[in-house]
Amino acid sequence: MTGSNAPSFSIKTICLITDSYWPLVGGVEQWVHSIGANLSIKCKVSVITHTCGPQRGSLFLKSLFPEKPLIKFDDSGNRIITLIPTFKERILLFPLVLWYFPFVRKINPKGLFDFLFIFYKIAFSRRLDALLKDANIVHCFSTGYLGVLATQACLRRSIPIIHSPPVHFDKWGDTPLLLKSFARADAIMCLSQAFKNEFLKRMPLASCEITVNPAPVKTASAAQGPAPDIRHPFVLFLGRREGHKGVNMLLSAFEKVSCQAWIVFAGPGAPITSVNRSIIDAGTVDEATKHGLLESCDLLCVPSHDESFGIVYAEAMMHGKPVVALDVAPVNEVVINNETGLLVPAGREDLLTDALNTLLANPEKRRKMGSNGYKRYCEVFEESIVMKRTTDLYERVLQNRNVPLFEKEYFF
């Protein structure tokens, strides 16, 4: 809504709740950080988290060996509140050790996860209640106990809550306790239609508003990063070196590429060990270098088979680069096959090689797909567009509190 008749932003204080936060590197951390940075211009923002650096870790281990928070404010001036357990709370959390016994967890993993919430609730309930007392609205991104406790605290205090859980269905974040918690929110703002469909399969009677809105992608200038001294054409892999990201599949597929090309791996994780001089490991890179690589590369290839969204694909589009990825949800909602990139069936390494060959050998096809991708970024993923939809949802939740709400699609 624009113009002189547009209402002013009515929210004065907002609390963002997330399992981990900036400066940790990851899609969810980047998502929450971007929303917080934008909101800080309009209102007072606080972030409640269990981890904001220097490394990820399990809740149980962090309760045994708590780290003193080094960061109290983020780079937008938003207050970061790290839930570090006291000695008494560490004792209360000790039963969580049961989760780390495979033979116990194997019997009924979802049931065990939900049962252990009892001890987390006793440890942190009163503290979270106090932290939320001044919030006009809560936006929660947790797929763990923190998300459940946030729902309960908001219900007690009559604070509107929106959930944006990056659930990986049938893997984590979808226990009965968690799903019921999400369904009791005032609204769910999910990253993809695939998420919405899966959620409604499991919670068909959910009555809250469910919107589909992607993560905001901030426009970055090419001047932010140095021009890498890499020969062309080169393929860029950008992300954590985890199994589901498809690093090994990409390495094997690239070895069979018929034209002369180079590939750069950038992101945290185990180093790439190869005698092939066409394979370059840039290691973990900062934001400036990341955008320099995206601007300089000829195409992005991250053959991940498990994503909650896939912000890296939208970032490639922002730089006008075509994408090669797997044809899996929700990646196929971000990348449009044969328009902004090429999608190949999961597990088909031969077709991944073919897709790489196709784009590496055809500069005009790369240019056209990159141009289509940039247009799509401007229309769907650009930061100001996504944030307008986000703040509109906040206002709508406040206006329609306790009123049956309709479902509305934003993504497509």
C-alpha cells in the first residue's frame, strides 16, 4: 500500500525468535538477519536465540558447556538475547542426553523429542515469558523446542505470533508437538507452496492464515567483492559442504564435462581434495567475496536434494546468472526449468553433466537465462517487495486477531 492514504506502520516492538542467528552462516540465519535489518528502520527489534556464534552445536552440549555470548547487538543495532542456561537450568536440561542414545531414539524418535520438551519447558518457560512481555508481535523461525515455548508464551500473554518454520518434512521439525504449535499461531508465513501443501496434509484443520512468501534477497553491488582471478567459463558451487548439498555428485558430474571449464567451491565444510587443477576450493568466504564470485561466475550449480527454500539460487538470479539444480521441491519453485536455468531429476548424474555441458558451451543461452533470472528476482525475491508482504501480514494479523482468516498466495 503506497501513497498519502497508506497507514503508518503500527508495530512498535517486535521479537524475532530463531534457533541460531547471525553471524553464523546459513540460509535461515541470513533470512532472519535480513528481516531484522529491514524492521529496525521502522520499529524496535529484539532477537531471541540459542546460538549466535562462533559455532553451531546441540542444545544439550550447549547446556553442559555454555558459552558466554560475545555479541549483544547485530550490525543493525538489534538486541540479541542468547538463552544461556544457568546452573539450575543445566541440571533441568540433563535428561536431553537421552536423545543422543541411538537405541533409545530409534524406538520412537518423534515421541521422544516431544517428551523431552517437558524438561526444556521447565528450564526456560519463565524466562521466555518475561522476555516477551513488551512485544507487540512475535515472528518465530524455530523448528525446535524454542518455537513450541514461544507459542505457549504468546498464548498466555495474548501476543500475536507468526511462525515461519524451515521444516524438512519427514526429517526434522515436524513432530506432532511442533506441528500443533505452528497451527496455533495467528499465521504461518512459509517459504514455498511445497511447504504449505505438506503442512496441510499433516494439519488439514489448521485455521490460521497461511501465506507463501520467499526469503528477501538484498540487492548487492558487484563492487562489493573483488574480481576473482579465475579462468572462464567457470561453475560456482556456493554453500555448506554437507551431504544433501550434492558436492560429491557435482564433482563426479564435472569430471565428465566435455568442454574446457573450471569449477569453484565456496562455503564452510571439508576441503575439496582433487588433483584436477580445474577444481578450485575458495574455502569459507565473506559476503563481499561471495557476491564477487556470483558476479564473475558463468553459472551456479548447487545440486541439493533437500532445501527449505534455497536462497542461493535467488542470489544467483540477482546477479543475472543461470542456475543448474535438481528438480525437487521447493527448488523448482525458485528456478524455472528452461527459463532461468536447467533442472535435472534427483540422482541423475549423467543428466547433470549434460546440463553443465549445455550451458558451458552456449554463452547466448547463459545470457538469456541469466536475464530471465534477473527479471524474476526483481519481481519475486527483491528485498523491498518481500518485506512489504511481510509487514502487510504483521498488520493484518493485528487487525484480524481472533477473527477467522483467509488463505492468500504471494509467491506466484
